[in-house]
Amino acid sequence: MMIDMFNHFMPKAYHDRIAPLIPDNPAVTAFPRLKTLVDIEARLRLLDEFDGLQQVLSLANPPLELIAPPDRTPELARIANDALAEICRKYPDRFPTFIAAMPTNNVEASLQEIDRAIDTLGARGIQLFTNVAGKPLSNEEFRPIFQRMVQHDLPVWIHPMRGPQAADYATEKMSEDEIWFCFGWPYETTACMTRLIYSGIFDELPNLKIISHHMGGMIPYFSAKINLGFKQIFFGSPDRNPLAEERGLKRHPRDYYKMLFADTALSGEVAPMQCGHAFFGSDKVIFATDAPFDAEQGRGLIANTIAGVKALGLPQSETEQIFYGNARALLRL
């Protein structure tokens, strides 16, 4: 068995609703070219190629807060979540559950949708993005969303969000050469996780479960930077981080990063997967493919990620833990 914990789908009812709202967005102009992203029958045929594979569905980009204002995003969330729930009801052997989309620019509506999606529709978590129309998730206004998820004892998936309007240099207005996507997204994830950690969220909510996309972004590859902060060089000691003290953190920053869950959505590349696994450990790594976003309708991402996990050469018990054990525990399946 394999449970793909971070992949994406765009139900037709939802796509038809957002098309007139963002007619020039790639979600409308390009996404339909990936049949496995918008056509459930095409997705099922893809999964048939991989014995024992199940997927926990999540809505594809863009975030709802970039589509509509706060008074309209709750409707979009309901349409998306109702459609994802219906797919799971119809094909439970392939899609055991889904991750609920949130109208994050409307916190009160998000709290209501969390309860509805989980208690009524059967969602086993929610998806947030690394920023809410430019606002950091660590802002106090979004804390009730995390508090509610701790009450439900279910995880929060966090997907990076950064567009080409995030320029590579201060003297420019747009990102070039797809830097915003290739390298901006890992940075977004890393910045978001760091801001959440330094906001004290894990001291306040020690049972919070956060799943960071793409093996935690840059985190495992720059763990030495986590161990040695800039102020620490001049004003601290090997075991004392002045910034962490200023923020009131109760533990070393490294300890909080290791509280995160990280997924295997690295396109199957073995070396970065080894690095990420070395940092997070088998109990914190979950299987995810990011399908179907490749030039093979998702086929390459799935096959390569399966091969990448197996190439880690772990004991069978740990391989099974990554492929499905951690997912079952997190989602209480």
C-alpha cells in the first residue's frame, strides 16, 4: 500500500465557477491540458497503473484568497470541498479522504468550514498556503485556524505560494526564468515555517501537526544555518541563540523544525530525499508525489517518487512507515 498525501485535483464544478473570476489565470488557461488534473476518469486510469496506490486529494492552485474577496471565498471553499468529498465517497478505495480548501482571507468562515469539512464531509485536514495574499501565516489573525486544527487533532498541509510578480532583484518588477517557481517555492516554505516557529506557535500548540511540502523546502539542506544564527555568532555561544531568547522560545530552534512533517515530493531525486530523511527521520517523512504536475500527466512524478523512496534503502518497516504508516497515524485511518 502507498498513500500519496500531497497531490492535486481541480473538480469540474469548482473549475467552472472560478473560470469567469480569473479568466487569464493558468488554472483556467493551462490546467485543463492536464486531463488527470481535471478529469476524474483520467485520474483513475492513472492510478490503475500503480498497484496499491491511494491518494489524499487536495485542491490545486491558486489559493482562494487570490481569486475572490473575503465575502466570496467561503462559497468557493464549499464548492471545492463538496466536490472533493463526493469523489471520495464514490471511489473510497482510491481516495480514502481529502484535504479541505480554506477561505483563509476570512478567518471566521474558515473556522466554520473546518468544522463542516471534517465533521460533515469527512476531510482529514486542511490546506493552507505559505502566505495569505501576502500576509504571513504567523500573524495572530490566523492563529485561531491552527488552534481549531489542534482541537480536531488533524494536520495542516502548507503549500508554497509565490508568483512571477515576486521579483528576483529589488530593481526589477518580475521574476525571470521561472526562478519564482523553481527556487522561490522552497524559499517560501522555509520562510513560512521559520516565521511560524519564531512566533512561538509550537510552544503554544505543542500538538500541532504541520506538513511542509517538498521535504520542508530548504530546511534540511541548511540545517547548519538553523544551528548557528547571525546574532549567535557575535552575541551568543554554541548552545545559546540570542534571537530565540528574544522571541521567548523555550527550546533550541532546531527542535521546532524537527517537529514538522515533510513530504517526499522531490520528483524522485534520491540525494535530496536522503538529506531530508536524515534531518526529519522516518517518523516525520510522508509519501507524496505532487502529481499530476509533470509533462506525463503525473505518471513520471508517481513512478520516480516511488523509486526514490525505495532507493533510500531503509528497513522494510521504515519504508512502509513512509509509504503509508505515517499517513494512517496522522489521519487516523
